[in-house]
Amino acid sequence: MQAALVAGETSGDLLAGLLLDGLKQRWPELQSVGIGGPQMAQRGFEAWWPHDKLAVHGFGWEVLRRYREIVGIRKQLKARLLQQPPDVFIGVDAPDFNLDLEASLKAHGIKTVHFVCPSIWAWRPERIEKIKRSVDHVLCIFPFEPALLAAHGIAATYVGHPLANVIPLQPDQAAARARLGLSVQNTVVAILPGSRESEIAHLAAHFFAAARLIRQARPDTQFIVPVVPARRAQIEAALRMSGMVEWVQMVTGQSHTVLAACDVTLIASGTATLEAALFKRPMVIAYRMGWLSWQIMRRKKLQAWVGLPNILCRDFVVPELLQDAATPQALAHEILQWLDAKARQPEKIRALEQRFTALHTELQRDTPQLAAHAIAQLLHS
């Protein structure tokens, strides 16, 4: 069994790693190649390019300056896969890169699977026709997606969200704090300003300025930020500029331990917000991007919500502060509202935890096995 995979960014690498577990269980002699990261490498994946080559953000200059390199990688990858066709190609998220590649491979008779349905229900609904042209089967991580795709004649399987099985239903906060050397008594605020260079550039300074305001209101608050090694220097620079180096603990990786340990998190919109919800943590979701990117995104948005927990709960269960609304003052205010609720309105925190527990249960499936089974059926069809 030969499978080619492309995963972009840290979240795609994690999802692809879990998928490879299922594939290797079904096909022990599996050979997997393409574009990926360390989680995939641990499963024997041969990365022809590292996954962070595909990590881009926005629409304008932020993408244009990387466009030539990314298109060049896709062209080389396509030629290599057509020369030595795999049994199946699996694009893991990264739809801007993968859908065009999948269309080319499908046209040459290679079976194509896309893991994680593009967010056609949130924005860019015009992608549905492109998905139909490009993909033989979609592996969906949210339960409402297969019916939506089926209405357009696209085969799909709900496989659950892999993170729902990785994250315990009842996280152990005390154990997580012990691993990180955090006090059990103090309030802990986790700061997650994203994993992409441009996300951090737009958010980190605002997040750390908000932390300064929170500390002024609550001097006993502990702050912790998990960083990927490639972004450590960028985070450190933002910390120095904010004057918060002394008060913010940085840890390499360990984002799940950090979320388990915290009381509340200030977090960039993205997959990490779902992780925070699965850890049953109150959060304040924020996002900022370049002006042009924001204008385009704002016009294409189909729903009232941006954060995954709110989208899945169909309600503003946690606050979202986007673009100009994401000021340090507003971010600090919303975090302090959660901290006040913990002391004075514990029923508000319990209600949120119950909502997130129900969501967690709904997303729990044997994702690796279901995904491998769907791929096996496609190959034998």
C-alpha cells in the first residue's frame, strides 16, 4: 500500500499523524510520502518537503510573497506523483494547495481523498464545485458535513474529530499544573496567539498588552504561553516589547498541557479553540489580519460566528473579538469577566463545561479506523 499525503501547518500534521495510525493498522507495510511534519515522521512518513512550507495566512502581500515558492513545490510534487503513482492521495486540510493538486491527480486516474471538509458552511461556498471535481471522497470531522456534501453529489464519511479521542473527557488540571511547575492556588491564563508567523505578528503584541492589564487588575495571575520552536524568537521579541518577560512563562510545545492547566485562555481563532473547548476551558477568541485580507474575509463570511466552539454550538458561548475590536483593553476585559464568573457565578462556568462536554461526546469516534475503512472501500470500488 502506497499513500501520498500533504499536510500543511501544525494542526494538519497532527491530524495526518492520527490518520496514519489507522492506515498502518490496516496496511502494516504502508509506505507514505509527500509533505508533512514531525507527527507524521514518527509514523514512518517520508517528507519530501516540511509541512511549514505551506503555512501562509491571509490574502494580500502576505500570500503573494510566498506564492511562487508554493506553486513550485506543488508542480514538483505533482510531477513526482504522476511518475510514480500512489494507490491513493490524501490531502489533509490545506485546501488552497490540495484541491488543485487533487484535481490534477484525479484526472490522471489516481484516487483522491480530502481529510477535513473545507469550511464551505462558513465561507467560500463556491468551493463546492471545485471539491466535486477534485475529490473522490471526503473524510469529515463534523457530523453535519456529509449531508451537506451529499446534496451536491460528493461522497463523504463522518469520522469524528481526532482531537476528541486525544483529549480526555475530564482533564486533570492539578496534574497539568504540576508538570508545568504552576501553582495550584493561583489563577492561570494561557496565551495562544497562533502558530503562523503572520498570526503572531498581528496578535502577540495585543495579547501580551492585555496580559499586562489583567495583571494590574489581578497581580496573582500567572501567564503561560506554549510556543513551537520555529516561532520562539518571534514570541520572545513580542514579550520583550510588552515588558512582560518576567511575568509570562514560555514552554516549548505542550499546548495541551497548558490548556489543561489554565483557568481561561486568550486564544487565536483556529483549531486551538476547539482544543480549548475539549479541555472545557472558558476562552476569549481573537483574530487580526492585514487590512486587505480582512476586507475579503469579512465579505465572504456566511455565519455570525468565527470560532469553532461557537460554530459547533450555534451560539456565542464564548466571546469573539475580531480585527479592530481586538484591542488589549477589550481582550483584558473579557478575560476578567470569565475570572470574575469563576468566583461569583460558578453556574456560568458549569454551564459552559456541560456544553463543551456534550460537544466532546458528539465528536468522539474511532477516527483512524473509520478513515482507513472509508479509504479501503474507495480503493476497492
